[in-house]
Amino acid sequence: MTKDRSIFIKNIYYMLSYAFTILKQSTYETIEKEPFDNINNLFAAILAKGIGRQLKQGLYREYTHRVENRHVVRGKINMPGTMKNRLQHRLAVTCDYGELSEDNLLNQILKSTVILLLKQKDVQDKYKAELKKEMLLFSNVAEIDLKQVRFSAIRFQRNNRTYQMLLAISQLLTEGSLLTTEPGEYRLMGFLDGQRMSRLYEKFILEYYAQEFGQRIKGFSARASQIPWQLDDGFDARLPIMQTDITLTYGGQTLIIDAKYYERIWQSRFDVETFHSGNLYQIFTYVKNKDAAVAGTGHQVSGMLLYAKTEEDIVPDNVYHMSGNQISVKTLDLNQEFPKIADQLDSIVKDHFGILQRRL
């Protein structure tokens, strides 16, 4: 996917900083200046800074339910347990109470992720030392099996929202981990796999446009939206939901972008290379249904497949006109300095909406 690993890894940091704006705060500013030759060092650096920041604010605590024998009553007396103690001639009262505890799932995930990182040979000693120091303050937190964690089921609210980015890093590391030949041991992948990078790639592009244009230009909208099927009879049973990666709207124009991160852009059949047919059918369907929804309003709808550039010799740069709509196929080169990536993304908006972004 990339020739210069260090540039690409640094760009993962920038992509994360748009996906999780907390990385743009001063706490993390030194990370932006550091060179990284592997993804584990980048994640170790982010976690070290993030966990340190969380420790200053205080670790998230939850009420845990406890039932234990005590010499002093706390909470409610558990009568069956207390009677059992008396029958066994124990001078203790069984108490049933709730207690605020740091030993909860969020902190358990962080601790277990750090332990996983500490076992990696390619993580620099300076990051390991910082993480080990921080783990001294996690002494009351249990380690868990990360393979059993359902990250999708975790819900964030006001009291634990600061964990969202840290848990996302933990998920990227956990889902990218592989078992070694030694039972119970882990080793981390040297790089993120395509599925994880695909999610980050989509979220980065959406958040880039939302922050750089949506927050600065009145009337500009960037969001992941659903497109309703335009049906003659309204019967939509079992039809799939049309969920766009990125929908940009400004004035009387809409651009629907499908972000694609593959190792290969082209599919080959009978020695002829073409775009993945499913991708083209999908963006065409999105565009035509959206176009039908705004018919008669003068609103223009276009579509774009935006692939992450690969090392393939042929680089797509095509514009097609299909049944009155423009559908283009472009690439975004992630193996270059980030300002050039930003320029490429800006040029898409300039070409489609006539907006020239001014850097603040």
C-alpha cells in the first residue's frame, strides 16, 4: 500500500486526530512532531499521553455490587448470609452494598491493552517506561481477556466520554492482534489490516469535511446520511438500507462519496482490468435514488468513488456522465505529507462546489 512507512504511519495519526478531535489538544502536540517507524509505537505514545491525562482527571468509576462478611454494618444486612454466619459461630454480618470502583470494564480494557503493548519487542523503551509508571495507579484494576470484549456494545455518556478515543485505540490494537504458537500469548500485527483501515479512512474523510468546511462555511453540510428508496408503491420490505459514507451538500448541489480502502483497486477478468463492479453499481444506485428524491428542484447530484491510492501502475482518474449525473472515480494518496492530502481533499470540494478553502 505504501513505500514510505514512516510518512504513512504519521498520517494515521492525522487521520485519528480528525476522527477523534481530542488528539488536537495540547496534551498530544509532542506526538505530532515525533517520527514513528511502526504503528505500535504510535499507539503506545497516544495511550501514554491519553492515560496520563485521564489519571490527572481521575479514573472513571462505577458502582459495583458487593456481598461480603463484615464486622461493621455497611449498606443492607443480608439475612440469609448473616444467619449462616451465626450457625457457623462466626462473629460477622453479611452486608449487601454498592461501591464506587475503578475496577470496571473501561479501565480493565486500558490496562489489558497496555499489558499487550508492553510485551511487544518493537515498542520503544521510553514508551514502555511511561506506561509501566502509569500502570502502578491501576493496581486495583483487573486484567481481562481482550478477545472476549464486545467493543460495539460499549456505550459512552458524559462521565466517561473522555475514554472514547482511548478505547478506539484499544479496539484497533485488539482486533489487529494475532495468536502466537505459545498458548495464551499475543503478538500484534506490524500494521493495521484493511478492514480496520477502511473504517478509519471513511471516518477521517467525513470528519475532515465536517470540520474544515462544515464548521467554517455557512450552508455546507458533511454527514453520513441514509438515502430512501424511490419506490412506485412504497413497498420496501427487506430492501437494504442505503447508508452513504460521506454526503456533501452546499447550495443546490450534493456529492455522495464512497470511500474505499483496498489493497487492489482493480479487478481482473480475461486479462482486462476494471473497477470493482459492486462499487460502481452501489454509487450509481445511491446517486439515482437521491436524484429522484430531489427531482424538479433544480438540485444537482453527483457521486464519487474515492479509493486510497495503491502501488498499482494504473491510477484511476475518471469522470463519467450516466443518465444525467456525474460519477467520478478518484484516488487519495496517503503516502505523502499531510498538507498535500488536505490539498487533494480540498480540490474535490473546489471542483464540485466552487469553494476554495482558506487555511486558518
